[in-house]
Amino acid sequence: MSLSALLAAAQPPEPGGSLDEAAEQAGNAAGWVEQNWSTWLNTGLRIVLIAAIAIVLRIAIRRTLTKLIERMNRSAQAVEGTALGGLLVNAERRRQRSEAIGSVLRSVASFLILGTAALMILGAFQINLAPLLASAGVAGVALGFGARNLVTDFLSGVFMILEDQYGVGDTIDAGVASGEVIEVGLRVTKLRGENGAIWYVRNGEVKRIGNLSQGWSTAGIDVQVRPTEDLDQVRTVITEAAQLMAKDDPWTERLWGPVEILGLDTVLLDSMTVRVTAKTMPGQAVGVERELRWRIKRAFDEAGIRMIGGIPAQPDEAAAAAAAADPTAGMAAPSAYASATSPQSLAATPIVHPPNISK
């Protein structure tokens, strides 16, 4: 029975109507209510059940993700301060990475669960979802085209975090900027440059990344000496200085291999270059290079080996004696313009015009 029939049955009988008609209308109304009561109850129970399952499932998944992230952070804090933690684990990096991943997963789970529950509730009311889904699809396409840069930044940040391309404390070269990572976000990565400037790099603008803090680094220096120096002595002095450096703290931990002398890199008329390299802890190559230069310079000074760029060599005694014997050796040659009668002086003399006597 339709709703109009129910309303007609609920109306009072006309003055001239009989009691049988009123009883019939009341019976029809009661029958309609009795017939549709089960449908109402079924629909209400379905809606309550869908909402309850969605809420419970959302809370369970979010708690599971939170406990997983806390366990990851505890494992990172357990090795913090140890030698293994200093080499392999950065607690702040692990914490930010895990929090970012957890935030993304929680948001995705909430969106999927609540969105599915909303569609199921609308379906329980027997609402046609085809136009709604079509409108949502068109709106999604329009939003994707309008905010494509934002979507690109977000997706790039998600994959950077999931793949662990870099983290807090790493020194990276992102092409558009380089420096130490101080914060990793889903849309923007924050870098601190060498001069202290903070760079905000959009994740979608990064096309390639060079991570200088993963694996190991290479320290390399060029030692320039005079071509007259003994190469065997130069090799011995550099080797001894490097061995002493490898025994001192903190260089014994930062050096991951012996200092190697690769040989002569260039040989010129006034200098020759010796190439020296060493494998170091990630991010410690610059400090090792500076300390190695310091120690090599001190060792060369003690051994009497002169490096290029130092005090210029003094003239020998024979050249000094010749200069003392001939006082005019340092004088310049006389100029042709010194004589007023020389052809050069006459050619340079200005022409004097006769006075104008026409007046």
C-alpha cells in the first residue's frame, strides 16, 4: 500500500460515511504499517551495523598502525648512542619517516573505510549511486588537472619516504638545491645549505637526488710539490703522516680504509701533483681531507720538502754576483726621444702655423 492510501485511511470518516468504511481504512493503514515495519527495521539495522563496523574497523586499523610506528621508533632508540646506531641508524630520521608513513597510511585507511561505509549507507536507502559516482569521477578529474602540481608533489613525497631515498641528517644534492636535510614532508623537503640558508624544495621538482650520506664517502686531495723533489721520500712522508692520523681519535673511526697514494696525477715543468685518497664514514669526507692536508703540510715542513705556493725560491749566488759587477744591468735602454735632433723627436714636433696677417 502506498503512502497516499495510508494518509487517506488516517483521515476521519465523512459525516455520512458508515462505520464499515472507517474500519476498512484503519485496517488498511495497520496492514501497511505491519507490512513495511520489517523493511524499516531491516534498513535501520543495516545502517547501524554498517556504521558500527566502519567505526570499529577504522579504530582498530589506526591503533595497529600507531603501535607499529611506536615499535619502529623503539627499535631505533634502542641502538641510539651506540657505535652501530651512529653508523646505521639516525633516530630522528627514523622517527620522521615512520610518522610520515603512518600519517599517510592512517589517512588512506580512514578515507577508504568511511567512503565505502557512506556508499553502502546510501545504497541501503535505495538511492541510485550511478550519477553520484559519475559526478565524483568528473570532480576528481577536474581537481587532478587543476591541482596537478600539488598531486605530483604529494605522490613524489610518498614514494621518496617509502623508498627511503633520504632522511633527516643526510647531505643530498637535489639539483635545484643541496645541503643537509632537516625535515622531510609529503609536499616539501627542507634543506640547510652551506651558508646556513634554508631551502624549501618541492618534492615534485626533484628529478634526481644524490645522497652523500649513504654507504661510504671518498676523501681525495692533490699534493703539489716541486719537480725536483724525491718521489720516494714524498711517498714515505705521506704514508707516515696518514698512519699516524689513522691511530688518533676520532679519525680512527672516520677512516674506513687505509690512505692510498694513487701516484702522480700531473707532471709539469714547475710542479707535479700527487693524488691521495681514502675511504671514509658517510658525510665525513670534507673533515678528513682538511685534517689530512694539515698533517701532510706539517710532515713536509719537517722533512724539508717544499710545496708549490710557498716562499719563492731565492736567486742563486752567480746571478747575484753578476748583478753587483754590472751596475747598469738593471737600467733601461736610452730612448730615441731623449735627443731633440733625432728623427723621432723631429717627427713628433708639432707644426707651427704662421700668424694670420690679412687683417
